[in-house]
Amino acid sequence: MNPLITLEIALGLFLTSVIVYVLTTRPFESTDSVARSYDEWTQDGILEFYWGDHIHLGHYGSPVQTKDFREAKVDFVREMVKWGGLDQVAKGLSLLDVGCGIGGSSRILARDYGFDVTGITISPQQVQRATELTAPEITAKFQVDDAMSLSFPDASFDVVWCIEAGPHMPDKAVFAKELMRVLKPDGILVVADWNQRDDRQTPFNFVERLIMKQLLDQWSHPAFASIEGFAEVLGETNFVKGDVATADWTKETLPSWLDSIWQGIIRPSGLVKFGVSGFIKSLREVPTLILMRIAFGTGICRFGMFRAVRSIFHNPESLVGSSVYNR
């Protein structure tokens, strides 16, 4: 094909994606709006087709290496297990996977590390699909639950695990409290999340605020926390023993954004499988993915890791009661 024609087609598709993107936003309204978004993404199968059964970023090593997109996602789970020290604990422990998606991480944690996993998500469609994908011999089960008000009693799990669910939580203090509350004493919390720069130290300029608004409105996010702010909020629950450990995995995960776009190019069978409507749905995500790459590449956003251990003692009267958003 003539290179000029190819360029014209590419530009035409990009402009189409921008138009669809501008005309159709999905701002956070409530937990119900988040559930509806994930139900839709799960039911049409497009996200699973391109991203596999791990609806999260990949880990590309340090220094960064070229990897298969889906292999990088599996590597992310293994690196998170190692970073959190979960490869050193006894087998058979109970683990709560908060925001489990369609169960990719849950299945690895159960099959390869011996955890008894309960995965929770706000999306009934994700629970159904996660259950369908999980073999009977794998010790992982799934249910609908709200991370802002978990249905489990205090001190229910040895480990709480959470990947990229935080941006959907409207009150970070309540979210942090719930994560720590359901941990048993000396239990381990390990969280991986999209975070923003700590704007208490370096406020966002006009352009950065516009980018952040789009990242919130397009994917049903009420707010991002900063790494520093969410670590503080975890500590303020008064459930935490010692300090909250943090790390920045922005460099290790950064290739995921452009790799996710590349999947649509190297897997053209998706156009046949999902038709024109599916193609348009996929195309509309391209501007957000590009903005994510810009935000994480320029320091507007960061990829944060958090590890905390639950204290044996807790003073319930000192719980944080106020809303915390962009700390």
C-alpha cells in the first residue's frame, strides 16, 4: 500500500478516535457507575481479547526489557508477590484480592503460591467471567462486594492484595481503613496503584489539570491519591504496625500503555470478531491510553507500591473519618 495512503488512514482513524472520545465520557457518579462500566467492558469481551485475563499493567523489568504484553502482566504479579514478601509465607493462608477483575491474579496466587483466595469486584459480570475461567481444582472463589464497605468481619484474612483499584474509590480514608480492617493481626497488605504526583509539593499547572481531568472522566475515576498521601492515610487508620513501605514502579510499568495500543494493530482479528461497533469502542480508548503514557512518562502520574502489616492493637476511636482525595 502507498505510504501516503497508509498515513492518511492512520490519521483518519486517530481523528475518529478523538471525536468519539470527546463525545462520550464516563465520569464517576457512584459505585454503580463503576460497576456498569466494568460490566460493559467484561460482557463485550473486547478488553479480555486484547489484555488477556489480567486487567492491569505489566512489569518490564529493571532495567526495562522488551516483553510480550501478556507475559509482562504475569511477571507483574510475580514481582508484586516478591516485593511484598508473599513468597516467604506459609501455604494455605487466606488472601483477599480486592478489585480482582476476571481473576487473573487470583488464579496465579492460588495455583502457584498456595493461597486460599477470595476475589471481590463491584461487577457481577466480572464475577461470572472469573468463575468461568477458574478450574475447579484452583482454590479461588469470587463474589460481588464493595471495597468501600467490605462484607467481611474484622480480621478475616492473612493477606489483602489489591491492584489498580484505588482510583475508583471516592474516599481514600475509608478505602484504606477497609483494607486494613479485614486483615488479621500481623497480616500483610500489598497494594499496587495508579497515583498522581504529590501536588502539595508541586501543584499542577493548567495543562496538567486538564490532563488529570480527562484521566478521571474517561475511566470512571473520582480521584487519584499520591504515593505519599495514600501511605499517610494507611498510617492514619491506626491499624498499621511500624511504617508503610512504598516504591515507585513507574519505569517498570511504563511500556504497558503503548503496548496496549499495539495489541490492536498486531491482532486485527479483533475487527472481525467484534465488528464495526467493537472497533469503534476500542478506538475510543486510544486517546486515554496516550494521555496515560504522557502522564506517567512526564511525572504527572506515578505507579505506586504499598506494603503494610496490621498491628495487634488498634484504637477504633482514632479512625480517620474525613474524606481524603488527592493527598
